[in-house]
Amino acid sequence: MDRPHSPRLFEELASLVTEGYLSESRDIDRMDSLGILRVINDQDQKVPEAVGECLPDVARVVERVTESFRAGGRLLYVGAGTSGRLGILDAAECPPTFGTAPEEVVGIIAGGRESMFRAREGAEDDEVAGARAIESHGVGSRDSVVGIAASRRTPYVRGALSKARELGAFTALVTCNPGDAQAHPAEVVVAPVVGPEVVTGSTRMKAGTAQKLVLNMITTASMIRRGKTLGNLMIDLRPGSAKLVERSRRIVMKVTGVDYDGAVELLRAADGRVKTAIVMGCRTVDAAEADRLLHEADGFVRRVLEGAP
């Protein structure tokens, strides 16, 4: 389909780091398989360093997202294409890992559900649709909305963030292009600069990897700040598979010191809730008392255990 000429957009895209030409991959089509992979791998190793430069900004996002959760709000990711799929992936992993309700962390993708499985590139250009998506999800002042856009300029994401900020929500943008933070509707911009892609403009590569790392940090750190772990143990997991059932038992054994059968019994009495089982085993109380202690400690198992006589 023919589209109108847009010299301004052409110049804007040409200025983006992620649209630049990588000299190291200039002759990649002449390489054998191993040579291609070495170039990709060499470039991928630059991603964690770029993310590391942004940790103070990521920490600001984590603090605000944690505040949203404590206030009964949500975290909503908004993106198009690869960026949108990454948000949905991160959101989908939170319930089994941290025991969150499905509506606590939500992924929104331009073009709707179908875009998760089949690319709909034009959907990213609809700024109005981004704003409508935020309205349809009932976003309010207790929520946090994190836009994900490798190119920084994605209209759908811009529309969503503008509307979210208008409604009083905290807003952040995860992008891979530097720029004037004041020129974007997001309150915090996290911009790991990974440089040009091995295949020019293919932001599913380094940019996508950087975005995934940042999203991992946002949800994991905010969940830890909510008491969803004890040390590095995922004590709020939902044992919905055989693997997770056995992991639950292993965690209870490790923390309480009981044997396998003891862990099975504690979890059975706790209706499968790992936190409750741990408190029952460590404080020698029944499930009701364990739940009461956890409620008083805002769900933090460590507070319950360290307050034990």
C-alpha cells in the first residue's frame, strides 16, 4: 500500500541510533554460519553494559512501581511489535513466579491480541488507539504505565503515555535511543544505548534483549520490595505444575529444616501457600495464626521470622 511521503519522518528515523549502520556486519552476507554467529555474539555482549549505565533510572521506576502495588494499583506495559510482545511475556510470568493476580501486571500491544502472534506493523502508528487502550483499561492515579519502544518515537506508545499521565498514573519509557527526556510524556526514561543492530533496524535483536533485561529488573525488583521472596527464594509462587509443586516443597524444606514428608504436610495444611507453610513450620503455629502473623507483617516472611521469640 502506498503511503504519503514524509521527509520529516525520514530524517527522524535516520537520526536514531537503532537505525544506524554497523560497520562490523557490513559484509555479513559473505560470512559462513560461524562467522555470522560471532558477529552477533560480539554485539550481544555489549547489551548488559548498556543496561548497567541506566540502573539509577531503572531504580526510580522500581520505586514508583512498588508504590503503585502498595497502593493497590497495577503495572501496565504498553508497546508495539517486539516491544509489546516483551511486555506481555513479562506480565504473563508474574502470576506463576510471584503469585500475583493476572490483573496486577498487564501487557498491552498495539493491534490487540492478534498482534502477539502475527506482526501488524501499521498498528504502531495509531496514537489515538494508544490513548484509547489506556482508557479502556481504566488507568488511574494508583497505576504505573511503562511504555516500551526501541525507536522512542512510536506513536501508539506516545499516545498511551500521554493519556496515562493525564489520568495521574506514573509513566516511564524503556527505549534504546537517547534524547531529550523533557520532550517525551514519560516521567522517567530508561535508555540503554546498544548501538546499531547487526541487521540494520532489526530491533528485535540487541534492543529487544536490552528491553527484556530492563523489564526483568522492574518486575523482579518491585516484587522483592513487596516481600515476594525470602532471600532469593520465590516464596509466593503458585504451584500450578508438577515442577512448581516440587519446588514449593524444596523451598519449605530449605527454610524450615523439615524433611520431604514434613514439607508435604505443611503445604497441605497451608493449602499450598508456601509463605504460610514456612511460618507454620518456623513458628510452630497453625495456618490461621500463620496468616495472621503474615498480615501484620504486610506479607513479609522475614519480618515474621526475625520477630520470632
